[in-house]
Amino acid sequence: MSIFLFLLGTATIPLYLLYFPGTSQTIPNMLFLLAGGAAFVDWWVVRGKFVKLKFPYHPFWIPSFFVLFGGLFATFFNSVDARESFIQVLKQWFVFSIWMGVAVDAASRGYSRAALNLLVIGALFTSTVALLDFTTGVNLGPRFISSNHPAATIPGYGSSGNGRFAGTFGHSNAQALFLTLVLPIVFDRWLAHARSWKLQDVFWLVSFGIMAMALVLTGSVSGYMGAFIACSTVLLVRLKNFGVSGKVIFPLLLFIVSVAFLGLVVLFIPRGFEFLTSVEKVQNLLGRDGLNRVIEGSGPVRLETYSLALQYISNSPIIGVGLDNTSSQLQVSTGELLQVHNVILQLWFTSGILGLLGIIFIYWQALILALSRIKNSLRSVQLPDRVGLAAGVLGFLLIDMTKPGIDERQKWLVIAVLYSGMFIKEKIKKPKETNRSEADRSLSSLNSGI
């Protein structure tokens, strides 16, 4: 039951602004909480693991308690709204402890491929919504925000009034983060078997084009950078795997397909929508307007939040301010109330030195996992998803240095699958496969779904 609920929650991640009927929890949050509860019963009662093997092992259990205790100290000593801060602390701890345990358990039992496929389906869904909003102006995005959700009261949240399209995620930066994670996975699936040109390869290519265009429409500069690094990593690794011929063929194919897809989307704009206006919108997102927004708008404001947070930290480096909205937001010179747009600095500011130590360890582990997989991929040909997963981790680590929030489930799901594929399966199989070839081990991993 825990695996079913976990996969169902994964499928509904793009609906994270819709409340579960009759509750104050969003649909994916409620499903993941139920999955965590079911996992306790499964680990403790059904499989009897609570005493003998404890919970499924992953490297984030210990740092999760640093995040927990740091948040609790800040909540009880400094927060303005202790109840709200306490709830936020528990949410963060739940993600890095129990939820990550469920994710690792699911991946190690052969459900990683299913979870990744659900992420891909979700990315296609939210990308389609963004493209429809751009081409037809139907404004579907706001319909995926519950009317009583706090985001529904924020002007322009979920709409395309600012020229940026967020699909079902409400905010274009959230959409960009999600697509940055999934885009390299789809790209890797296409590149791994692109020379065969089977029907599934065409599907992955078309999916890549749809998601890439939706990413462009977010107008997120950090999203562009993260996706570029992720997809470039996939491309370079696969080119080395393919040899010299791939170095010429695949970049050329990618360029031709990208240009053709962009032109196709623009040409299918309804007649009532001016062609040149649409082209200018894309140019503005990619070019001068996007850069001006960063240089003259969001960039200086975010730097100001860093400065204000560091001023507080210099006076109180041990205990943070708390995680409730009132405590964790800073008033900048424009009069806006903003959170610190850097995950590591945000945790130090809100949860104190313990939160800082916990999040540094968590991100360091994520980086080591990604680099280890990429290193292994350069030594030998890896199966689809493995390179894409690692590249996606590099992308979201970059994005998180320019945004707040650490508990987005999709990015930690990628980490759980990556960890399970690299360590749990290999540790189990190593004693039995010492005399087997690398190709045999790769085939065995493919059959297991990693």
C-alpha cells in the first residue's frame, strides 16, 4: 500500500496547489503523508524491520535530525508564529527522513522506472498547459490552484499576465525546476537509443521538444542555466559513449529539431494572435527583457535578501529566526517581503547553525552521488536514465542557489532513485556477480527497472 500511495503522490506532483478534498493538505502532500504512515506499518509490522533492520537506509537520516533540531530551537526561541513554524519544521524533517525512506524503499524494490515515468507524464501535462496558455490564451494555469490556497490571493500567481507561463505549478520558477529535473532524463532516453529511430525514440524526442519549449516560456534564467548544464552533461557523456560519429550527428540533429519545433509552435498560433507578437514574446523571454529583469529587478533584490540575512546571522549565528512566514521573510528596499533566495543561506537564517550543517551535508551527498554516476558513465556505457538522473541533480543544485525552499519532493525523488541504483542494488548483487561482465550487470540492472 505504501508503494501505491507513493507512486500516486508522485503522479500528482504537478497538482501541488490543489487541496485534497476536505483537508488543508494539498493532493500530493496528503498522499505522501498516507504513504509514510503505510510505510511504518509495512516496515514495522508486515516485514518486521523496525527492530532488526530499522528503516530503509539512506544517507540523509542523520542530517535530517540536524534540520529538525535546528528548526525546533528557532521555533521555540525566536519565531513569531510558533505553531506555523513547528509545522514547517516537521514538513522538512519528514521529507529528508521518512519520505526519503519510502522513496528509497520503492526504488530498491524495482519501482524506480515507474516513478520516473510518472514524473515524465507530469512534466508533459504541465508543459502542455503552459503551451496552450501561450498559444491560445485560455489561461488554464490558475484553474489548478484551489480557491482557498494562499497562492490564489497573490496577484498574477498562476496567470500569464507577466508574460511567463507556469503550467500547473503557479509560479514559473517552480515549473522551471520541475522541467530541469525531467528534461535531462527524457533527453538521455532519446540519446541512448536515438540511432534506432523506433517509435519510442520519436516519442522521447517529441517529449523533449515540448518540455524544452515550456521551459523557455517560464522565463526563468536560473532554469535555463540549470537545464543547459544538465542536458550538456548528458550530451557530452553520450557522445563519449557513441564515439566520433556521434560528435557530429547528434548535435546537428538536436539543433535542427529544436529550430523546427520552435517554428512549429509559433506557426500554429491561432489567427487572432499576431505572429510577430508571439515571436517577440519568445525573444523577450530569452533575450533582453529576461536579462533586464535579472540585472535591474530580481537580481539586486535577491542580493539584498542575502545581505539582510547575513546581518542577522552575524548577530545570532547559532539560533535561527524560525520558519513561519512572518519570521522567515525579509523586507527589502522595494517594500516587498521576500524569503532568502538561496537554500543554504535560507536554512542558516531560519534554522540556525544546526540547519546549516544539515543542509550542507544533504547537498554534499547529493553532489557526490551525481558526480560518481557521471564518472562511472564516462568509464563505461550506462543504461538510459542513469546519466539523466545525475545531470538533473546538477541542474537543481544550481537552481537552489538562487531560490528558497528545500522540500520539493520531485528533486529528492531523483536523489532516492540515483542512490538506490548506485548503492543498494550493487551492494546486494556484488557477491554474486564478481565473475560477470559489465554488460551482464547492466542488463540485470535494466531488468530490475533502475
